Amino acid sequence: MPTSPETTLVINDLIDKVRKRYHLMRAHQRLDLQIQSYERGFRTQAKEILGMKDKDEIEAYVNLKAVDLKTPLHAALMAIEWPRKGYEKQIKALGLLLPVWPWIEKLPGISSFGLGQLVGEIKDPWDYSGPAKVWKRMSLDVDPDGRAQRKVAGISEKEARRRGFCPRRRQLAFLLADAMIKRNKNPDKSDGEYRTLYVGRKQYEIDRAPNMAAFIVHRRAARFMFKRFLLDFWREWRACA
């Protein structure tokens, strides 16, 4: 049966909270980079013009020269931190209200916060007629040319949307996959179902292309494993929604 009205309200709340948290994080990142850029100029000045060698002396000089900008920007960062943490607490609490939480709770590697973020990006899983559409939503499917979804130079914004590529959602998919790779363990400390899938796929990629860079091997195996998780997630949602 379709998702209940009560769960739909939770999903809509998650969509709102996840989006707001994302924009606060982006703002925090921009301010932090602005501070670093401002400090960098004075650090270069201390080393190359004033000839300072001692690290503590250089940092004291940078802090003295940059305080006029750092003070208001740090205040802005603190103003962003409070609501961001508030949204994160709400996302964690809302994740506990989703119908698949009892299944997720028994699956080491995904927290209620991770589940809340996932549903906030996917929206209602019931609306997807098959797992491949969930993969595409999370930018883990394949492009029309048969290659994994990725950023392609030269294509229009409209075409990028049609292909379904979203760097934000793809990044979340790999963050959740990395958490599962690290924490998906059975009570006896042996590898859980999804970590076993990752290890097996990793060896498959190594055997197929021994000279492939370790990072690419990891990403391919993580993508394979997380797609399997999304398949199970989609099935579980439809079974209990």
C-alpha cells in the first residue's frame, strides 16, 4: 500500500530540514574559506617579506593582522552553527519515525541521521517504480553512454538535470557507503552483509584491472555495495510503508 499520510508528513519535514541544513553548511564553508584566504595573505607576508621562521611567531602575526575580519566572520559562523545542529537533531529524531527504521536499526552502519538524510534526498521511496530510479536519484546509475553517472563538461544545466546527476546526492551516497564499510559488522566482529559485498567486489575489480588506482577500486566497490543497499531499502519500504 502507498505511504501513509503520517509518514508523508515526516518525509516532507525531512525534505525541508535536510535542504536547510545543506544551505547552512554551504554558507559555513564559504565563510571558513574566506577566513583561510584572508589569513593566507598575511602568512605569506610574514614568511616572504618579514622573513619570519618561527611558526608560533607567524601565527601570532597572522592573528593580529586578520582579527578585524576574523572577529565578525567567526561570529557569523557561530550564528550558523546553532541552527545547523538543531536541524541535525531534528533529522535524527525524524529518522526514527520512518517505517523502515526497525530494519535499519538492525543493520550496523546506518544511523537514524543517515536514514533521515537519505529519505530527505530521495523523497518518498514509494513513488519510485523500481530500484534503478532510486539509483538515478542518488546519481549512482549509468548515463546514456553506458558509463556511471558523473559530471560531464560541456553539457547544459537542463541536460545535466535530465541525466539526473547531482553532486550533493552522490556525495551523500558515498558518505553513507563509507560509514557502512567501516561499521557494518556482526556482533562477533565478522563482516556484515554489505561489508562482505564491498570486500568481494573490491577483489573482483582488482582481479579485473590489477593496475587500477586503489581509490578507483574503492569507489567502484563502494558504489556496487551501496546500490545493493538501496535495492534492499526500496524493497523494505514497499513491504512496510
